[in-house]
Amino acid sequence: MRRFVWILVTAACVTAGARAQTALDWQQVQARFQAANPALRAGLLNIDEARAAEITAYLRPNPNLTAGLDQLQPFTFNPYRPLTGAFPLISLNYLHEREHKRELRLDSAKQATSIAFSQQEDLARTLLFSLRNAFVQTLQAKAVFALAKDNLDYFDRELVISRDRLRAGDIAQLDMNRLELQRVQYESDLQTALVNMRTAKITLLQLLDDRTPVDKFDVTGPFDFSDRLMPLEEFHAQASAARPDLKAALQAVEKAKIDHKLAVANGSTDPTFAVDAAHNPPFNVYLGFSVSIPLRIFDRNQGEKLRTELDITHAERARGVTEALVYGDVDSAYVTVANNIELLKPYRDKYLKMAKDIRDTMEFSYQRGQAALLDYLDAQRDYRATYVAYLNLVGSYLTAASQLNLAVGRELIQ
């Protein structure tokens, strides 16, 4: 039966009246998406901005240069010696930051860059989930279209045989008319499937930001399910290691701790060292040194120390909320996948073969006059409904698998 489903998927690569280009598999679709999606490209700029902030954070304070000319005597001005009593002065001072303030600012900026990178990964995770859903919907629409086309071709062959039987007087005209009317349902199924397939492709093209005509765009891939599912604990472990939003929450805690250390360091005293040189007769040139030390009596950065300490608690609680959300997402998606597998197993092992055998048996019996027309048409409808239900369940399984991959943060189920 899996081979039959694979044939249905590959057979839908060419639609009526249109020749498609080479079909893209999931890896190729994903590569195009990562290269062209505007949201992902815009998110990369946030990382570049955070890296630029690292440069600013590690800059040293600029030294200050002061030049002065004092003790000019405008009221006793001597045009021959205008600068006789002038007092020229050059001073250079520099603020020395203590308690590793620059290093802590750099560490904080690096953590901000790590958070921006994790947030970009989380954005890619959620967008890839939407892309994967659109990809699965396209595969599902192609499989349903191929099934509808196969059903119509099969029924057309039956109509040819029935027309021969009508000419031979083996069946009544009324039965032939009923068969002709039944073909309308197969035509309707085919047209509906065609519209659904084109709509799914349009959605996928929008996510890829691709202007390729729908009739020239196609995707391919396995449209099937696997009944092998790892234990739930393995998915929990993978999610703890891979979920970007959980990683960002952990990084936010580390950044809050660094910011608190920086707030404590900013409460320390930073001296300013200065050196100056001047000409002050009768001395030709003299040098001077000074140290300026602010007295941190009232402002010791108490507010920032308290705020950053509260930020640590807030970040830790936010991490706990994110961790609970991650495990909840995994549990919910896991149950859905397991439920879909349980529903699909009897279809694969029993119902698909049973529906086909019943249809073939009723066809054989009807062609030999041993079964009523209505029984034969019922068998046809049951076959069509069973296979459509199976394909829809496979689509639900793949969608649930995408949800589980989203919850884990990586593609564990292809």
C-alpha cells in the first residue's frame, strides 16, 4: 500500500494541460526559503546590530585635552611684546574605570548578541513550521488529485466495458444511465482536487516569495507515515537542548547576572588622572599632576543595583515559564502524532486492501450479472471514501509531525 501511495504522489507531478519544472524536495524548498524570506533576512540585521553594540560596549573613555591662554593684559598692551605676561596652559586628563567595567559591558553585550541569535533561530523555527505545513498540504493535495484522476480513469474503463455490454443487451439502458451520472461525481472530485492543489502551491509560493507561475512550480517528497516513534522522554531531552526560545531564556538569566555585576561595579569610584604643562615666568616650562576622585557619598548606584537584582529573579521565573511551555508543547504534539499513528495502522494493514478487494470483487460480479448495480456503485464509493480518508489521515500525521518538530526545535520526524 505504501508503494501505491508513493505512485499517487509522483504521478501528480504533471497537471492537465501544464508541464511542470523539476519538482523541489523539502531540502531545496527549505534552502530557497532561508535565502529569500524577508522576515528571516530582516532578523539577521538584529544580530548585526547586536554585534555592533559589542564594539561600543568595549570602548575606552576618551581622554580630554584642554588648551588655555591666561593672564593677558589688554589695558597695558605693548604692541611690541603682546604676550609678555601670557600664561599658556595645556592639560590632559583621563578617566580610569575600575572594577572591570569595560569587560562587564562587553560580556553583557555579547550575551545580548547571543539572545538575538537565539531569537533569530526561534523565528526561523516558527516560520519553517508554516513552510512545512504548506509543503505537506501541497503533497496531500497532489496525492488526492492523483487518486481522483486514477478513480476517473478506472471508472472510464468501466464505462467502456458497460457500453459494450449495453450493445450486447447484457445490461439495461437505465443501468447505463446511472453509470453515466455517477461519472459526474468523479469529475467533480478531480476538479476540486485540482483547485486544492493549485491553492496549496500558491500558499507555498507566497512563503518562498517566489513569482514562479503555479503551473510551472512543483514539489515532491514522501507522503507516508512511520509507526516508529521515540519515547516521550527522548523528545523532552531533545527539546531541552534545541529549543531556541528556551536557550534565549537561559541566556537572559546570564545577562541579568552580568548586568547586576556591572551595576555593582558602576557604584565604585573612578579616578581621573590629569597632567598639565604651562609656561609661567620666571619658570620657562613646568609640569603638574593631579588626581580627581569623586566622593560616592549619596549616589552609589543603589537603584540600578536593586533593579538588576530584581531582573535576575524576573528572568529566572520567565525561564521557568518557558521551560513549562516547551514540555507542554512536546507532550501535546506527541499525543497527537501517536493518535494519528494508531488511526493509520488499521488503514494500512486492513482497510485499504479490504476496500480494494471489495471493489474488485463487486466489479467482477457486476460484469457477470451476479451483483446489482447499486451494490457495485456503493463499493466504488466506499473505495474512494476509504482512500481519501487515508490520505487525509496521512496529511494530519505529517502536520502533527511538523508540530512535534516545532515543539522540539529540530526535525526529528521527516
